[in-house]
Amino acid sequence: MASEVKLPRLGQGMESGTVTKWLKNEGDAVAKGEPLYEIDTDKVTQEVESDFAGVLLKIALREGEAPVGQTIAFIGEPGEEVAAPPEPEPEPAPQPEKVSDTAVSDTPVAAPPAPATSNGRVKASPLARRLARERGIDIATLRGTGPDGRIVARDVEGAQAAPAAPAAVPSGDIESIPLTNIRKTIARRLTAAWQAPVFQLTVTADMTRANELVARARELNPDVRITVTDLLAKVCAQALMRHRDVNVQYSEDALLRFPNANIGIAVAAPQGLIVPVVRGVERLSLAEVAVARGDIVGRARDNKLTAQDLEDGTFTISNLGMFGIEQFVAVLNPPQAAILAVGATVDTPVARDGAVEIRPLLTLTLTVDHRAVDGAEGADFLRTVKTFVEDPALAL
Amino acid sequence: MPELTYREAVRDGIAQAMRADDSVFIMGEDIAEMGGSMGVTQGLLDEFGPERVRNTPISEMAIVGAGIGAAMAGMRPIVEIMYEDFLTLSLEQIVNQAAKHRYMSGGQLTVPLTIRTQGGAGWSPGAQHAQQLEAWLVHIPGLKVAYPSTPEDVRGLLWTSIHDDNPVVLFEHRLLYPVKGEVPEQLEPIPFGKARVVREGTDVTVIAIGPLVHRALDAAKQAEEDGISVEIVDPRTLQPLDEEMLVASVKKTNRAVVAHEAVTRMGFGAEVAAVLQHQAFDYLDAPIERVGAKFTPLAFAPVMEQYVVPHAEDVLAAIRRTVGK
Amino acid sequence: MAKVEREATVGEATLREFLHDMLLIRRFEERVEDRFRAGELPGFLHVAIGQEAIAVGVSRAMEEDDIFASTHRAHGHTLARGSNPRRVMAELYGKVEGVSHGYGGSMHLYDIERGNYGANAVIGGGLPAVTGAGLAFKMRNEPRVAVAFFGDGATNIGTFHESLNLAQLWRTKTVFVCENNHWAESTPGWQHSPVWNDMSKRALAFDMRSLKVDGQDVEAVYAAALEALEYARSGQGPVFLDIPTYRMHGHYIGDPQVYRSKEDREAAAFHDPIPRLRERLGLSDEEFEAFDEEAHRVVEDALEFAKNGTDPKPEDALKNVYA
């Protein structure tokens, strides 16, 4: 009898998933462990490998959402009869509401994006590529009006900063953008987080020595882009090892105190906010932290994270400094007990020994779940963080 | 400003140089009484006499070689090679001797020789009287190469060539000789390695030399009517080449066409395209176009000759391809 | 055409200087051959063994401000005109102290201060320039002469004919010295030239004055050269020196001369100009030894200097392309 391919639970809390693409066709041979289809969970899009060897006899769910456990395909010997359970009507992927056509603006018509590809490579002029790079536009989503469908500069200039919505965008009407799974998940989790009793603590740290350290580390490691975030992750990890009671996850019955500092890095990915985790930061060197961080952030932006990348975080750092934000309060990332909001480093006049000096100051705000960690503990931890930031040698 | 034809401008440049410096003299075939096969040196014999305006036998090797020797011994000779095609006969002296004496001697010598020649298609000269060979000469370290396209440029660059301590090959073109142009009252030397913006524009840069500068101007006027704004840059000297200015222009317009009368394949335009591609890679919105002669010797029959050489229409077509109109 | 017989017009002191110079060239060339075989010298080398009398005879006849251009077989001319042997050897070793600062090597020895406008690797390549220099001297009315050294092999190439033609036409102050050793690399004279045995016919074709002289007799060469130079210097026209000689070794160092008979080689050795001069001077063994030791001493000193010389920096290759 043919084996049933059922939608798997890929992570804690996963209730359903959306099949987006089959990597094999009906009639193809499949080996055990071979990638079979792609699935969009509420966190990531990933490949799912086949649990069975044989021939893909039937695809029951081509595309769309299904609950965990539902049969989506059959694999067996060629010619085998497939017990066809009544296919639950696959929920079609949410369609955008039809919006009435009005006068189309004179920007290039956004037909369904059909980027010119040759062997999977997008055809675009060097100038177009550079402009797309500078503006953060994914060139693969653009339509080329140059010869042979080549994407040229005017195509990039006409594009929006975010990838175009599938439907035509007439001017003058309100757009209704349906929530993606990821959006729904973020909404759900952060609503829960907002309901947790939290308190916030703020300190300002003098970044002089930290900046020197980062600069020197860059010199010593020319192939790795070491950033202040890496240094902060490292420093927080060291602080967490000295304040083990902050390195916890909160659950209704117990506090889970972790042996390692698994630092989550908040990333603004195109699909939404996501927090991949660098594990065991307390035992990594600064360069190693930078490499690991670069890897997960890159994969987050390319929508290539796995479920494992998102698990077991004990502490999160959210850095909005690059947007010029001086200070903010981050929302807790449950079940973690604390999250650190990092602002921009600002050259500030400070009084020192009776004179005014200009110092690079960084504002750090710690949001703490009071159910897991008390005020004094949190303050102590943050004071350690500040001390370590101002004199990184003390963290050794 | 006074006006001179290209031919008159060359003559004036030679005459002024000879008046100013006794070590300047000119030799070549039929340049004395006849005044040169293209009439460039008319009148010079009368002014300067047979010692300094020398008819030579038909001996391109010796003409150039004697020029080399006289230059090494402290003169500033100008030798005329009647047709660019005959450069081939003197190439050994130009390439193995003139270009290399300074280097091989470890810097002890200079060879301040100017070789003037003319070439190009027009009036069915046939395959052996019509070539454009600048690509060969720019490939030789030790030589300088100029190819002026206007009376002002040819006079100014000829002066600089004569007074440069390196061997210089200066290309003229037969169809340019009658072309009139304004020249400054006082001769102004033009430095090597400085291109000239012939026409300003924003959509595409046409880099052209010799007669193609003028054909590009025609093409640009037509393109203007279609809303295409064409910038034309004339490098004027091919070695040294004003890469900086060419690259800056292409970075501004994002598109390039390189045009010369010489055969396109493996020509000077290929080098310019490579330079632009390398230094302006992220600024290119279209592949670089090259305009030149088709890959054939030059046929005699006028219809065939016209078919092979590049015209304004070819430049215009190339311009259109770059902007995609 | 005039044949110049040996005349006892040169004093003994001068002849002794000739011997000194010829021995210097001989020992220098022998040592260069030896060092080349030892693998110390890069590139091609062509020694002038057997042809020293021409180098010395003509060079000594030249005036201080005369210039010359030579062939690939240039060490003899270079040394005879007074270039420092240390600097010549250093050039062969590719050192900065070399006459061409390492840029030229054996076939591109230049020494402007000694009027040496370059050896040339292209057969006949330097001839037109010598016509041109002779033209410049004439135009400026200077009492200077440009001298071209070349072999019989060069009398067939285009530049030879064009240069002689133009020189005679314009009566340039040029002397063309044909060292006819009857070999163009491996090709004997009779195989490459219809007039191989009487090169003065080449000059005749251009209506050029010529002198023939025995190339192994340095005194005769000297006298002929003086006459030729005087004539050219006066502006009356160029002169062709037809000088039969013997190439005692191969075309290049290492040439096994498979194309040459043993008799031919022995005949060449028989006509060695150095023993001839020694005999002419009537030197005893000891006296000759003294000359020879001096020659060896200078050569060894030059060798030591060259070996300890400075290698150019690799980036120096980028210099001197343009003035």
C-alpha cells in the first residue's frame, strides 16, 4: 500500500503550514531524504525531505494551507492504487480584494513580475544592478523593458522600495493587504508579550573603548565584518553568565535556566520581524560571533532560516541605532525573560573632571519580564552590561 | 578667429615649427616642388630651401631610419609617409628601433621623431591605399600616437609632436584635408592625453576619432530630433589616452559608442571598450557599441567601398541600440 | 676602389696600445664564453674573436665626437671605443651598473658618452640611423662622422640598400664598415650573396667610394679608416670599407658549427690578428705575457665588479618607456 506523506510539525507551536511548491512531479522517483516540497510555516519557508522512497504517485495538495498531519501526497510502487481520502478543500492562498480600476498612473505598468532570466540568472544591466542594490530592491522582482527583457536603470527607478504587490495598484483607493502567516504569528506572540508585566531599565554607556575594540578587531580580522552588535552580543553573553538568573525562559510552571547564552538578534527581514539565535555566545570569540551573526542575518533576509535557527533563545538584542533612533523600549520576546534595546551612538558633551568633553554615548534599555526576574536583579545585570561595554577588558 | 583648412593647418604647424627652430626639418617622397601628394607641404620648399625640405627616394625604411638617426643626433625631423599603408614598409624601424632605443639604452637616448602620414577611404583608392592602422601603433610601448580631427587640433598636436622627445606617429585623413575650421590666432600647443568634448549630451557618449568625429556630429543631430541627447568626445591622442575624461563621460551618460573608420574587429575601439567596461562597469546601462569598417580589405568599386566603411547612419544605429529606441 | 697596403705610418707606441686593446677584447670575449657555458649569463651572446683588429683599427681612427652603431656582435666595438670593461661586463650580467643599466644586454649595448648609439639585434637595423646621423652632422656643418659596423650578412637586407642609397644621394658624413667574415650565421658567403668575395661591388652599385683592406692587419685597418673618415668628414660623401676578416668561433656562444669544415676553422685560427701584431712588434714571450696579464687582470676585475653588481628592481622595467 502506498505511503502517505503528511504535513509534519516542524517546530514547537506549529499548527499548520502552507505548501508553496513541489520539487518533484507526479511520476518522479523519490529517494528517502530527498527534498520533496517547500512549505511556509509561520516562521520560515523551508524544504521538506521525503520520508519514503518510491515513486510520487499523487500530489493531494498542490498548494495551500493544511493542518499538521494532513495527507498531502502518496509515495509508493508504480501502479499502486492510491486510497484517495476526500481532499479537504485546500484553502486557496488569500487573494487580495479586488479593487476597482481607476486611472492607471504613468509609472511602468506592474504586470505580474516576469524578470528576464537566462539559466536562472536575472538579465539586468550593471547600472540597474547597482541601483537595485543601493535601494534595497530585489532585482528579481522587476520586469525588464530593455532588449530581450533586460532590466535597465529606468525599470529600477520606477520600482517601489518594497517588492510590488501582485495586483495592479491604481491610485486613489485604500489597499487591503491580507495578513501573511508570519504577520499573524508576530501579532499573536507580541500581543501575548504585551500582556506580560514588564519593567524597563535604561543606562547610557561610553562607547570610546568599545569603538576602539571593534576597530582593532576589524583590523585583525579583515575578512569578517565585526559590528557593535557583535560586541554587544558578546558582552551580554558574558554578563548573562554572571547573572544566570536573567538567562532564563519563563513558562507557567517553571523558569528554565539555560547553561548557555543563546542570543537572539532581531532582524527586519522583508517578510517581517524575525529573531534568529546565535547559540553559546559566551564561548565564541568576537570574530566567531560576527561570522555567526552575519550568517543568520543573511539567511533571515533571504528567507532561508530553519526552525532550529529560531529555537532556544534566552536573550534578545534589538538594535535600531542604524536608523538614528536614540532610545526605545523593545517588546519582550517570550518566553525569554529579557530583551535589550540598543539605540544610536551619539557624540554627547559630558562633564568630566570639571571640564566638558565630547564622548560617544550609547543608550541601552532593558525590558524585563517581572514574572521571571525582579527589579534589583535586572538592574544589577544591566549595570554589569554597562560596565563591560565601557571597559570590555573586564568581561574577559 | 581665423579659419584654416585642415591641410593649411598642418602646413602652418610645420612652417611655424621650422621658423622657430633650425633643428626642425622635413623629408618625404615628393614633398618638395610638388608640395606632397596631398599638397600639404606646398610652399615650404620656397621658404626653407632644399636642405630642410628634402625629397627622398622611395625608401620608407631609410626615410624613417634616417629620421631616427638625425633625431638621435639632436635634430627634430618630421618625416612624411605618403600613404598610411606604406608605414608597413618602415615598421621595422618604427617598432624595433625608434620605439625601443630609449628603453634599451637604459634611458640614455631620446628619439624626438615625428612621423606624419595619411590614410583612409574615399574616391576608391583601393585596398592598398586606404587603410587605417592606428591599432597597430598604439600597441607598441615607446610610441605616441595622435589622430586629430580638426584644423585646430591638428596644428596644435603637430606642434606638440614635434617638440615631444618621443617618437610620435600622427595620423591625418585625406577626407579631412579640405575641412575648414576655426583656429586660434596664435598657435596653441595641445597636450597629449587630453580629450575634447565635441558636443555635450546626457543619454549616450560617442567616442570618435578622425572622420568619424564629423559623422558622429551628423548622427547626433538626427538623434536629437528623436529626443536622444548625444555627447561626443574626441580623444585626439590615442597614446596616451585620456581615459579619465572618457570614463567620466560614460559614467554621466551610462551608454557608450566607440567609432573609427578602421576595421572594427580587433581595432582601437576594442581597447576603449575594455577600458570603459572595466572602469565604468556599474554605470553601464547597455553593452558598449563599436562602429567601424567591416572586416574586409577595401574594395575598389564605389558601391562596395561605401558599403564597408562606417557612415553617420551606422553611428546613429549604434546610438539607438544603446538607448533601446 | 683602392686597396690600402700596410704602411709603417703608425708609431710603435700606438701599435702597443692597439695590442693592449685587442688583447683586452680577446680575453674579455673568452671569459664571457666561459661564463656563459657555466650558466651565469642570460640571453644570447656573440663574440668577436678573430675580428679584433677591425674593432680597434676603426675605433682608434675615429674622433672623440664621432658616433657609431654596431651589430649583435658588439662587445669588441664597445670596448675599443673606450667603454669601461666593468660596465660592459655588468651589462652582460644584467646589472644596474651596466652600460644600458640592464635594459639592453649584449645585443643592445649603448654608451652615449663614448658615441656608442647602440648595438642592434636586427640585421641591418641600425644602418638607416647612421645615415640619418651623418645627415644631421652635414646639415649642421659639424666635423663629425657616423660609422656603421655590419657583416656580410647585412648586405642583402633592405635597410642596407636604402641606407647606402640615401647616404650617397645626400652625401652624408657616414662610413659603412663591412666586416666580411664570409659567414651569415651558418650560411657561407657564396650561398647568400652574388658578390660575396668582393663586397665593394655593393658600394659601386650606389656609386659610393670604397676601400678594401685586410681585416687581420690592424695597422692597415687603422690607415684605411683614417682615410675614409677624413673623406666623409669633409662632406664629400660616405665611404664603404670592405674588410675581409675571420670569425674564429661560432656565430653565437655554444654554436657547434656543424655547418663549418675543420679546415675552414683552422684557416681562421691561422689568421689570428693578435699573433700577427705580436710578431709585427717583435715582442718576446715575457713582453707579451705582460700584456696578456694586464688584459686578464682587467677582465677579472670587470668580472668581479659585474658579479657583485646590483640587480635592477623588478618595477624598474616600467621606467624609460617614454622620455
